[in-house]
Amino acid sequence: RPVQIAGADGSLRALALPRCRGDIIALTEDHAWVEEDWCRAILDAHAQYPDAAAIGGVVENGATDSIGDWAGFFIVNGKFMRPIHNGASEEISLQSNVSYKRRALPESFPEFGVVPSILHHQLRERGAMLVATDRMVVYHAQALTLGGHCAAHFHNGRSTAAFRRAAGRSTLRLLGCPFLPPIRLWRTLKVGLAKRRHTRELLMGLPVIMWLLCCHSAGELLGYAVGPGNSAQGVQ
């Protein structure tokens, strides 16, 4: 039976995960909702891929009223909206829609918390299998003002950089911060166009996407330089 843990704070995930007792642990966020068969889809996916350490699903946009909301979605979850490749994958969805075999998780987590992107990297380094499936579907509904999106991306960048810094993975990333916005803009555009869905929203949102990526990069730069500050509490 999967266990759902709501909350975006990595420190809360670090407290909760060791207390879970199910064979499969599923994560989503408080500003997301799942399809009715989400739990069944998780169980079926892990039955189909018994050797998978982690299985991620589809993340669709549940906040569609503004270009700012679309821009924020494309940056973080655009690569995980349909269509996605089913089967073994180098990259799977993050805390909005992911599940783990409890046996594949460490017994304890770092003091800075659980960041799924870092955890997935560590699992891959150990030779663990990551799998994607389009049967697990979550709608990510994060409707914010433009200022809210700016703050969210800044705080996310700073807290994530601080997590990497604590894990000893900061020097090269610090030097690369000025180059992140154009690189990530190109990747976001490339992935979004390949989906052949919501192309109008993607193209209209490019200026906002670039600005939000600059906010994220500024947050990363500060996080690598001086640490997280209060940014973990500001992550939406």
C-alpha cells in the first residue's frame, strides 16, 4: 500500500520517509491532485518493474489561467507532461509524482533534507533502475502572481544549491550560474516543442520563462555562496 506524503519541504520529507513502513512510498505535493487510479497505477507499475528503485509518472498543468503559471510549469514539469517514454529512464518526475521501493532508500537522510533530483542522481550512481510510466498522472496546480513565481524560483534555486553545497557538489555549478538561464531556456523550449502540446502557451511564455530562470540562477548563486538562509521556507 503506498504512503502519500504531502509537502514541498525537503526537511519534512527527510523526517517522514524513515517513518514509512510500506514497501512502496509515494510522494506528491500539497498543490497537486492525483487521478482516481493513481494508487492502483503505482502498484501496477511496481509489479511490472519489480527491480525499479523509483518510478515517476506524468505531471500535467493544473493552473492554466495565466502565462506566468504556464511558464513556471514548463520550467519545472514540462518535460514530464504527456507524452513521456515508458520504461527505464535516466530522468523521472520529481516530488509531484514519484514512488520508491522502501528497500532502495537509505536508512537515514542528510541534515539538509531530501531533494528528489539529488536522490535520483545518487540512485543512478549506485546502478539502481529508474522507470517512467504514463499511467501515474498528477495535476500540478500552482497558481501564483508573477511576483510569487519569481520568489518561488529564487527560493527553489537557493535552497537546492545549498543542498548541493552540503553534499559537496558546488564548485563547478557555482561557476556555471551565469550561463544557466540561456542553457535552461533552450532545453525548456526544445523539450516543450517536442511534446507538440501547448505550443502557443510555451512560445508566449518565453520572456517570462527567461526571467524566472534568471531568478532561479540568482538564487543558486546565493545558495552556493552563503547557504540557504530562509529559502527552504519560501519554496512553494
